[in-house]
Amino acid sequence: MIIGKQSIQFDRAPYILEASSVVGKKEGEGPLGKLFDRVEQDPMLGKDTWEEAESELQKIAAEGVLKKSGLTKADIRYILAGDLLEQMTATSFGLMDLEIPLFGLYGACSTMGEALSLGSMLISGGYGEYIMTVASSHYAGAEKQFRFPLDYGNQRPLAASWTVTGSGAIILSMKKGRARITGITTGKIVDFGMKDSMNMGACMAPAACDTIYQNFMDFNRQAEDYDKIVTGDLGYVGHDILIHLMKEKGFDISKQHMDCGMLIFDQETQDTHAGGSGCGCAAVTLCAHLLRQIEKGAWKRILYIPTGALLSKVSFNEGRTVPGIAHAVVIEHVS
Amino acid sequence: MIIGKQSIQFDRAPYILEASSVVGKKEGEGPLGKLFDRVEQDPMLGKDTWEEAESELQKIAAEGVLKKSGLTKADIRYILAGDLLEQMTATSFGLMDLEIPLFGLYGACSTMGEALSLGSMLISGGYGEYIMTVASSHYAGAEKQFRFPLDYGNQRPLAASWTVTGSGAIILSMKKGRARITGITTGKIVDFGMKDSMNMGACMAPAACDTIYQNFMDFNRQAEDYDKIVTGDLGYVGHDILIHLMKEKGFDISKQHMDCGMLIFDQETQDTHAGGSGCGCAAVTLCAHLLRQIEKGAWKRILYIPTGALLSKVSFNEGRTVPGIAHAVVIEHVS
């Protein structure tokens, strides 16, 4: 079951039973717009603050996946969830009403990868019949949290990414579902000394490379063994760096690589610079798009690697580096 | 293995192989002072910022437990760790050099309970030979993060607690160790509508009550089935509320109840008001004190319940409530 240095290959591979996604207006206007379960036109979602709006996104995604799977909140053994806000307040206030035992996670934008990794081990280990994973982000909340409140009207460099407003929720189970998680590779913190919070792709690419390389080693695989290798939110800048770093390690993943941050927005028309980012980016792209491709068999096996940048505004202002982390999940078609 | 609504009773109960603790000067002068592995006299630990100082505490605790157990970092399959700082920066920078696959957790001051719960399931499920759990807090970093920087010299109301400067690290394994984790009860978010960040005990007591009561129901136990019922950091105010709330549910836990926040400081002489708090409080008290009592058989079985208050300075300033969460771990003597 344990293979190599950092991976698990499941003897009893858990299923992604169902998934749900909700996004904001801009994401709804993007290339994946028609695939999301719900597109919210009001960025405040009728609430008074950005933080409450993000909480509402989590609540909608969680209630959505319960409804789609025909389950009630009492059926869910655990929720594994997280977000980008300080002390994870979107999660605390968003999921409170569900009254489900909660393991709060912080993995920055790698959260959905972390949650699926832990959730798969718990389901496969027999610790619950149904486990829910949730991750979210909100453009305005993230800008306020990490950079500047929107009202400042600051300039965005071309290397900056656009935090996705959205939340994805997934229910894992041993009952046959839409796809199967057959393995995981858990990431270490990787620090290449980058310090630019306006260039998160460059900060996270080395972590993505580290985890993908380790996945290849542990499973004795190479790029061709995956139909797609999908990172979370490296964006255009991080994508180029990742391809380069993997080549240095002897692997050409340029044919298989996709990035959720490059899929979710149209760079030409949506003015999103380096691409989408945030916990919500990898989460909603999996729930709305990737999962459908796997389910219908267009892709037989993918490596899904949400990527996180481990910074706070305090660590950034104190001149610290921005280390990255990436958690890989092997997702396969169920025939 | 799954019992009741929120609990696991382990068929293969994992061991606490070894534990390590490091604290600051004030904790070293308290009633448990002689029990800690290391007492740091310099609150900055030779670093430039409070955040770096807290990272250093985690590093010392993690390296300490490796040394005490005769293991190297390559032996550890996963670290499950967290802290109180925004975006968990103490953990990211403190544990980076260990190069061990990391699952970052956010459970506020319940982190060590959350980490032991997930870690025990992973070890018992066969997902690793050794798993490390780490939690930390720092008085000055927490005051700056949640209330006011120390330089402001603000008044502290009597209901306020004193964040413990310290970090505890534990290695879990199926190899026979110093104590055994035989069960867990995972907490839900509980919100009684309290809004006072200077009275965290009152905010967290309802969550502690909810988890302890559920533990009693799931395991069909009562107070007398535990030698001690030890909450994390309710302090004097929260202690009184917890006893009262449990009585309302028909259980008198006043003979068994202890609180790490009441154990770690001398209220009379150390001017710590309601008691100690922070992720570090429950972590170092377990590592240095509780574990010793269980190991030597003074206590055969305890219920250890670290308690977390789910607030950020943003949620507080926006007038939101302070919900709580508590994760219970059943720890037993190994004969």
C-alpha cells in the first residue's frame, strides 16, 4: 500500500461519489462557464463582507454535493476543508451549520489535494462511509488578505494571478462513483527563495515539480502513463517554469501538462494576466471539468496536483520567502 | 471500529512512541517548569521576529522528539502540524528544513487533538510506520495576531488567557511506546454566540462540552471511566462553564476535570489571569506532564480534549461570533 518515499497506492481505491461547484460571475463568463453547477452574479452573495460571501460559497457547494448525491448531512462522517483566509474563517463560518465533525486543513491553494489525500486514506481505511472535502477562495477576500483591498485600485503586474471566486465540494466513498482515486503523493515544503507574492506561479512551480517527480519515482511511471498532468494554479508563468524544471530532471511533461489556472479564464479577453489561482481554482476545475472528462473516459488516468504558496502578509512584509507545497492525487476512469 | 456518531475505537491502537516539549521562560517558571525538555530564556530565540521565534520552537520540538526516539527525519512518513498564525506561517517556516511530507492543519488551539486524531487513524490504517504531530504558539506572536502588539501595553481583562510560548511534538507508531491512543471523538463547530476574544474560555467551553458528551455517548462511558478529563485551554472561566454545561446534560465531571491552561501557570504569582492558552498549551502539557502520569500508571485512562476558538482578527472586527471546536483523544496506560 505504501510505495516509495511519499506515496500510497490504494488496495481499496475510494471513489469520488459526487462533486459540486459554485463560482462567481467572472468564472461563469470563462471557458468553463457552462460546466459549473451554479454561477453567482452577486460577488457579495447577499452578505455584508467578502469573508461572509466566501463562507456562503462553501455552504452552497457543500449543500449542493449533498443534494446531488442524495445524502443528508447526517450521512457524512467527516468534512476535510480549508480556505485561504487567516485562521480559516471562510470554512469555520461556512460549514458550521452542517454540524459535521470537521478536520480543518491549511495547505494554501493545495487544499483540495490535501483534503482528497487525507480523505482517501480515511475512506480506504474504513473510518467512514462518506467523507466530504471542501475548498474555497474569493477574489476580493484574497486581495484584501494578501495584497491590497480592491478599493485601492492597485496595478497588477503581468505575473500576478487572479484568485478564483468559487468553492468545490466532493464526497468520497467506497460506493461506486464517478471516478476513482487510486493513489496519492504527499508533498514536502519546497523553497527556492522566491519572494514575489505577485508571482505565485514561480513560487509554486518547484513544489509541483518535486511532487510530480516523486510520483513518477514512487509509482515507476513517466509522463505517458497519465493522459493529463493537471496542476492547480501555476498559471502561464509557473507552467513554463514547471516544464523547464521537469526537463532538467529528465522528464518532458509538456504534452500532458494542463493547469487549472490556465483553463478557467480566457487570458485574451478576461484580463487575468498569469491565470486563475486560489484554493477554489483547482477545486472547481476538478469538480466541473476534469471529473467529467475522466467519467466519460476521455481521460483514463490523470495526475491532479493542486499547488499552494505558503505565505502570509506578515511573512511577506517581514521579507521572508514564499515556499510552496503540492499534493498529487491519481484519479482514474471507472469502467 | 467506527462507534456512535463521531468516534473511532481502534482495533489496532497506535502508540505515542515519544514526545518532546520546548517552552519559554515564563512557562519554565510555572508549576510544570521542571518537566519540559527545554526552556528557552530568550523570547526571540535569537531570531528577528516573533513569527521566526515560533518557527524555531517547532523546529526544536520536532528535532527533539526525533533525537529522543532515535529516529531520523527520513523515518517519518508524514508530519501533521499547525499553529495559530495567519496562513500557518510558524509551521511552514519551522518544519521546512525537515523535508518530510506535510499535512498542514488548522484547528486553532485544538490542533494537537486534531493532529493526534488524524495521525492515529493513519498509523492504525497502515499508512506509515512513524508519523509526527506538532503544534505551537507564542505569546507575543498571538497577541500581535489577535489582539494588540505588546508595545501597545494594553490592559488585559481578568477573563483573558495568556498564550503559552511553546511547542510540543509527538511521534506515533504501532511500535510499543509510552502510552496508547485507543479512541478518538472528532468535534463539530459549536457556536453559542459569544463574541469576546478576551474571554476565550467561555467561547470554547460549549464545544468541549459537546465533544465530551458525545464521547460518553459513543463509548457508553461516564466521568468515572476516565481518571482525568483534560481540556486544552479553557482556563478558570471556561472550566466553570464546562462543569455547569456537563451537569445540565446529566454528567458531573468536576472530580475528573483538569485544564492544561490551569496547570501550566500559577495564577497567584504569574499574573496570567484566566490561565494559559494557545496550541502550545495543550501540546506541551501533554508531552511534558500528562504523558508521564499515564506512562507510570498514575492514570490508567484519560480523555484529552484540546479546544480551539475559531476567530481571526478580521472576523472579530467584523462583529462575528467566536465559535469553538474540540477534538477528544482517549489515551491509555501501557502495561
